[in-house]
Amino acid sequence: MSDAGARLTAAGIRSLGIDAEPTPVSDSETLELGGLYSSGEECLPHKVTIGDFLKIARSPGFDPTKAAFFMPTAHGPCRFGQYAPYLRKVLDDLGYEDIMVLSPTSKNGYDGVDLQGADLQLNMWMGLVLGDLVTRFVLKTRPYEKNRGDSDAAYDAAIESFGKILSNPDLSAKNKLPELAAMVKDMRDRFREIPADYVKGKPLIGLVGEIFCRQNTFSNDQIARRIERLGGECWLSDIGEWVWYANWFQETTIVREQGRLSVDFAAAKLKTHTQHKYEQTLLAPVMQDLKGYEEMDSVHELFKRSERYLPKEGCIGEMVLSVGKTVYLAEKGAAGVIDISPFTCMNGVICEGIYPAVSADNNDLPIRVCYFDGVNSNIDQDLEIFLDLARNYQNRSKWSRVYPGYFE
């Protein structure tokens, strides 16, 4: 769903000897094809994903007998659960019956990703962790760089380096872990060397919302760069928090159906433990640089913050994460939060009704829901007003930002 995550997940799959690549960069053809093969009532991520897949299917030399499209799914009321079945239908209608659609589900914590057992899962998990990490670094560096483009270059170089290790078929996931941790140090040093003016005071804007739209820069009209051009800095909610949420949901479902004394529950807990261990190893070299940018220790910390607004037992999906993360971002000194959602998104609509209470409980924290539908619109004026509100909020916030040591 993010540029970095997709590129590194593909690298992990290549370690099996499979030619895996992220979909090409989305463009006007994406929206044209997506609109042609949808009714127009679906949300933007559906249009973008189906358009990107059809671009591949229509490309010169494409062989449907040697192709598979990776489209995960989820249960529940969100329309995302229909993406994979609908993609299958469209491909069949267009004569692409031979194209496979791989569709693991969040219901079992994506255990369907088992082409090579846990090793592939760990490769993909490390790719997501590293994708989130390099995205955090570019977002916290780019607003302060002296030479435009330095941070983006460091970002691309890091992804290339991580990808070479993840795609190595001769290394197990366990043996890749220390090499990737060493490469994290190289990434850290590369970003440290970027000439930058780290001056305190830029308004920190949290970006939450529907996971695809907030991560996919084409779908959100490059909102982070727009905020940076207006003098702000962004903290983007990562993909990892959704994995932790899916793990929690899987464990909760197993307990309800089988009890705690079951093989499935033990396997689920072991998976979560292993993922935490791998994540901690990869993050260890950069904790000093992430001072003030720390994520929560567990998804239960997020649940505590969303409990009074949207309890996890009564609500399922990103709305719980968005509200809990908004409260956490306020505590970390954010000057405002923007919820990025597709037009008509259930999660966005529900959160929009909750945010006034969250704002009131946090000294009128500026919170704005931005809906996107793929239609070109100039949001700079709205963002400029929002940044002014955020700067005013900095003077009355209950919490002060904590900065890494390299800030003046």
C-alpha cells in the first residue's frame, strides 16, 4: 500500500525465485481503467488497485499464464472485503481466467501467506517494518533538508539496499535479520549526513485514516509534500499497526471459538512474539534518532486511548486505530491531525462524528477529515488554513514535543 512497503514486500517474495514487482506508478490511465470497470460508487482504493492491475494485464508481452496478482482481503462491513472477488470477476470477464489472484485475509492474521511457510511471512514482515522505518526517516528529515532531493535520494538508496538482502534466496529470514539490522545503521548514517537545518517549532501534523489512502501518495494527492511546502512536518501512521491489530483480532477470535488452551492460539501468540522480536532488532540501531517519534509499544496502548470514544469490542477496523492514534499524536506534541479517507469511506465518516469530542478533550486540537475520490482538486488553500490553526494550537497544547538530540 505504500511505495516502500510494496517494493520491499516484492523483494521478499523474490527470495523464493518468483519474479515479483510492485504495480507501476499510478497515473491517469489507472483512474480511467478503474472507472471503466467499476460502477463509480466504490471507494477510491478500489478504483486505483483495479486500474493498476488492468494496466499490467494490457501491457505489451503480458502472459496471463505466468502472472498472479496479490490482493489481500478482510472480513467485516468495509468494502475492501469485495476487492479480490470483484477483481476475479473482472479478469474473468475480460478473458484473463489464467491470472491467479492471491488473497490472504486479515481474519487469520494473513497466515494465508504460506508459499514457503513462516520464512516468507517473516521476509514480508521485515519488508513492512523497514518500509515503515525508511518512510519515518524521510518524513522527519525532508522538511529540514538544505538541498531539495537529498532525503528522497537517501530513501531510494535505503530501499535498494534493503531489497538486495531481502531478495537473497541463499539466506533464511533468520540469517537476513542481522544483515538488515546492519543496513539500518547505514541508512541512519546516510540520513544523518544530509545537510539540514533542524530548528524546533515546525508544526507536527499527524496523518491517520484509511490505510490505503493515507499510504498511497497518488491517492492522497501527495498531501505530506504539500504540508511540508507550507512549513509543516508529518507523522504518518504506519502499516505495522494494522498488522498488530490483525494479530490481536486473530487471537481474540481463537479464544472465543477454541479457548486459550489450543494449538491455534499458541501458534498465533508465537507469531506475534516473533514479529515483535524481529521488529525490535531492526529498530534498535535507530532509537536515538527516533526520540520523540516513538510508536506505541503495543496495540493495547492504542486501544486504551480509543476506549472512551470507540471501544475495540464494539467497533472493528481502522476507525478504532485512527481515533486512538489521534489521541496518541496529541500526547506526542502534534499540532494537528488530518484523517485521510476515500470519499464515502465508512471509517472516515464514523471518525468524523467522533473527532469533535477528541478535539474538545485535547484543548481543541485541530482535526480535519480530508476525503479523496480521484478528482483533481486544489487542497492547498484548505491545508494552509489548517496549518495556521495548528500553529495557534501549539501555544495552548497540554503536551510539548520531544526532539532528538540533533535539533537546535
